[in-house]
Amino acid sequence: MSDPSCASIRDQLARANVKLVASLPDDWVSPLIQAIDRDSRFMHVPVAREAEIVGICAGAFFAGVNAAAVMGMAGVLASAHELATLNLMHGIPLLILTSLRGQLTDYRVYQVIQGQVGIPVLDALGIPHWAIERPDQLDEVAQAVEHSRIIKKPAALCFTREMLR
């Protein structure tokens, strides 16, 4: 992710009063994770499994702390059960910042399936999502945090490769 994109996303998260960010690296979102880790406005919690992100962020919510999740689309797919049984069942908001894999510019064949099923899985779970394809859309980060709070469930911002270079 470019430095201006990282800075804009971090500023948007801070503007939305996000204090905790839990993450699991993915090759596309790693630069954002590194930028968040260096930013003193956030408590960064790296994890070993995607399901831990969901649990940590839910715990933060119950402690009155606004949290966000950063993971690749594979992580979103891997944490679908936790998102359904924890966030959706109990009305816990969570902004998910993820990669939009499987697009024309994604040259890893093993990622194509994630692109084919990732968005339909979000749709099946009833999790609203938006593709972030241009720098002028970065202002939507803070709006998505607030939207998740209002609807009392997760919302996802899916970043294209071009936005994450």
C-alpha cells in the first residue's frame, strides 16, 4: 500500500475513534499493518489466526473500545463462523479492512477462488461491503466505521491491488 494511502486510512480510523486494530498479515495488507503498528494512536494486536481477530475486537467492543480488523480475504473466509456466531448474533460492529482478491490484476492462481467466493460469502452473511478502488474513496473508511456501529454488525472495505501497491 502506498504511504499516502496508509496515512489516509490511519487518519480515517483515528477520526472514527478506532483505538485497537487486530491483524493477520496478507501480502497485500502487510504495508497497512506495518503502518498501523508504528502509529501510537492505535493499540495493534497481531494474531496467529483470523478467528482471534474477531474475538479480540468483540472483547474490545464490550470494553467500550472501538476496534478494526485488518486481514486478507482468505482471513475473512476463515473467520466466517466467528463473524456469524459472535458479531452477527450479538450485534457487534466491526470494520474489516481486507484485500479484494481474484481480480484481473491478481496473478496468483490460488487467490482467484477467494475472489470468486469472498464477496458472495459476505453477501450470504449479510455483511455490507464496498470496493475501494481509487484514492478518492479512502474517505469512506471513517464512514464505514460509523455505518458498522449504526447497523450493529460488521462492514467490510475491500481494497483492490492498485490501492494496496
